[in-house]
Amino acid sequence: MSNPGAPEPTSFETPENTESTESFDAILSQFEQTHQRRSGEGGKQIAGTVVAVSADSVFVDIGYKTEGVLPLAMFQSAGETVEVGSKLQVSVKGRNEEGYYELSRMRVEQPKDWSALEKAFADKSVIVGTVTGVVKGGLTVDVGVRAFMPGSRSGARDATEMEKLVGQEIRCRIIKLDAVEEDVVVDRRAVAEEDDRATKERRYAEIREGDLVSGTVRSVTDYGAFVDIGGVDGLLHISDISWARVEKPADVLTVGQQVDAKVLKVEAAGKRISLGMKQLLAHPWDAVAGKYVAGERVRGAVTRVTDFGAFVELEPGVEGMVHISEMSWVKKVRKPGDLVKPGDVVEVMILGVSVEERRMSLGLKQTLGDPWVDVAEKFAVGSQVEGPVTSFTKFGAFVQLVEGVEGMIHVSEISAEKRVERPQDVLRVGQVVKAKVLDVDREKRQIKLSMKQLVPTGLDEYIAEHQDGDLVTGRLIEVSGEHGTVELGEGIRARAGLVAEGAVKEEAKSGAPDLSSFSSMLAARWKNGPSAAEAKAEPVRVGQIRSFRITLLDREAKKVEVRLV
């Protein structure tokens, strides 16, 4: 049966114009001589050119009158592409039923007799055989005689692969030869492993860093893929597949896929080759200059989250980082993962771009508005505020005034009635408290609050109940020259002038003394004796209870001053 698409073999029929007297026996003799000569040249390598490819065969012009033929499966099993015009090195084994020369790509000859088998066995040389069938435990191989090849020595991984070997020409080595029993056992696996090692050694010697190679993805792992680049495997790490971040190599690569890559590193000693696909493409950062400007708002997808921030991809291969401190005005972020997750699409502001370092700093909170912008107007000094206690420190408590703005009550500003050692002794988280704003520092983002200054004290009530000029009674607790300190009530103290009002008025008079008044005073004293005030006058001393007149009431400064009457 002829192969469809195959060229017609050269005919040995006599053309019509051949003389009738030509001897048919002579033509047949010539054919047999040619056949014998060609068949006898098996093992000798000759150059051939593919002239046709059918569904199962490859036809090769070897310079003879008839083309040679090779099984297409031979090329398919090796992952080799063959097409019309391809150049091949082949050897002639003989003719088949259809008149084509059977070819081999092997460089060894098939033994022709038992002595040749014995020599091949003794020399441990490689021979050629053809797998003829599958039997229990292995395969039968024609090596000039019927030989057995154990399944474990076939190099096949399973029964399916063993069946695919039937009909194929293989290279093997005789591992057992019994002339009496005519028992021959061959090994293909050892030869294949030797060939593989030789191929790898040759490839490792040939491949150089920077080479561009093509290969087939052999396996895909979580960290990359192994690519067969002509007998040796190269590792294509996940980070070198694409400039864009790849989460799983299996998302972009499949087993059997043809890829182009660049050799990044060759470790001949360790038999390791590193490959990169992205290195064949321009780096995305090369086009970043001028494209992204500080202050611009952009959108991107969160690719990964770390303890110190989150990375946002603006375009494939171009990422920026949002530091944890640039995530929120509202609260202190302890874990970036509490706010964003990989895959989230967020709007960010570009804070800085370094093309040389291929780094970009981004801000998330800048797109949300700063609650501290108008804090001085919202919480004026002296105003009263209210909010829940959010946290404690050794020196005070923090109170949330609005979302994103906290004020701090120092431990000394919590209570006026007693000394507070720890704020949590009198307050609890979540407790709503009222406080007075003492100070606002927008630059430092600090607001100082006081609880105790909102609670009326005895002094506050005293000031509220009195006015300048009121006569009051107090006990002297300190005397120092013309001034002292007087206690007007429990916990209410005032600075006192100890020069009596009358004396002050006399000292304030200016000009010549009024003699008529002086004469009248002397006459009165001569007639009536000393006045009651003069009779009571006595030196001031600590512990005395005396009368005073209020000279100053400062409600803001909470200050009172008096003078002795």
C-alpha cells in the first residue's frame, strides 16, 4: 500500500521506447546489483534533503534513483520539527516493500550475524535495533536476532510509552548473550542516559550568559518553570517571567508551551542555568520619566502588603509603595493589612519619583483630606470640648475630638481635688469626658486639654460672689515687709498689701501740709482723746484676723489681691 502524498518510487519497468531485444534478465541483474550495493552501505552517513512529509513518513532525497523514508514518529517523539527542505544526516539500511530505501539517523550498524553480536557484547558497544512488540515484562527487539528488553531498561515511564516504542529504531547495548540458548537481552535506558549526559555536557559548554534561546516548558512550579533548551533544563524564576508581578507561574505558562528567553547565568559546576523572559522586553521604568509627577492622583491595584506598607501597581512593571505612615489621618495604623488587601484598587497621591532607583513613594491619606487643616478654628483655645477616651500613656490620656483628631489630657490636668498618679485610675477607654482646650499646635498635630479647669473651685466661686472694693476678713498666714499672704477661705489665698488704706492716702498726698487741718486734729485730740481706729491700731503679725479691701479680681487668671484696712 502506498503512502498518500509520497513521491512515486523510481520505476524499473522498461520504457516503451526501449528496444524489444533488450534482455529482461540484464535489467533484473542490474537492479539486484544496485539494491545490494545500496543496502551494503548501511551505517555510512550521507546527506539528505526532505522532499515530502506524509501523515506517518518523511521522504528524503539521498541522491539515489529512489527516495529514502524515515518514520515521522521518530521526529515527533524527539520534539523535533521537520519540513520540506530540511537537511538530514542518514544512513541506508535497505529497501522496504514499496521500493523506498529504509533510512536510519543512527551512526551505528546493526549486527548482521551472531559473531557480530558477540563482538558488540564483548566491546559493550552500542548497536541499533528495531522494537517489534510488547511482551510480558518488556519488549521484543530485532537486533539481527530476536532480543528481549526488560521494561525497566526501556527508558519508558509507563505502559503507554512502551507501546509508543513499537516500530521505532532504537540505540541499545547487549547486557546478556547466551549462544546456546540464543538468549539476547538489551538495554536502551543506559544508552539513553549516556546520550543525555553527553548532550548536557555539550550544551553546558556551548551556552553562554546573554545567549538568546528557545525552549519548551517542561514543568511548572510555584516558584517558576523548568524549560528544556535542547537537552538541558533552565530555570525560569517567577520574578523573571514578566515585568508585571506574577502571582502564580501557572497563570501565564503551560507545560509544552514554546518560549523565548535570555540566559541570565550559567553555573557549569552546579549544572544550573537561569533564564529570563522579561529581559527580552524593554523595562517599563524606561518610559516613566515625566509620566508620573509628584502631587498627581493616580489609581492602581495593591499587589502585596508588608509590615511597613503596601505596594501599588500603577501599570505592568511599575509599582509604588505606600508607607504605613502615609495610610491614614484618622488613626494610627498598626498593620497595613487592616486597611488594604492584595487586589484592592485604590486612589493614591504620588509623593516622590526616583527613576534612577526605580522607586516611587505614594500616599493614601492625602486623597482623603486632612482633618487637621481647620482644627484651630474648630477647637479654639479656651473652648469646651467633649469626646471618648481612646488610649492611655504614662503621662496622660488621649481623647478623640473628631475622626482623625485627638487631644491629650496631662495627668496633672485630670483632677483638682486629688493628685492622680495614673490616668487609668480615674478614667477608662470609651468614657466620654468634657475638657477645656488649653493649646493647639497644628504643625505638631497636638491639642492640650484640661478636665480640672472645667470644674468650679472654691476660688472660682469666691471670685464670682465678690467685686472690687468689697470689704472682707482674712487670716494672715505670711508676712514679708509691706506685703503678705492672707487666707480668705478654705483653699482661697490672696496677695495682701499690709500698709493700711489711711496711711496710703496720706502718703499719696502732695504739696504743703494743711496746718489748719493739723490744728483742728490736735484740738480734737486734746478735747476728746485718740480716735477709735487709732486706739485699735497694732502691728501686723502671722495668725491675725484682719479686715481687707479687695483691690483686684482677675477671673481669667484666677487671681485675688487685697489691702489691709
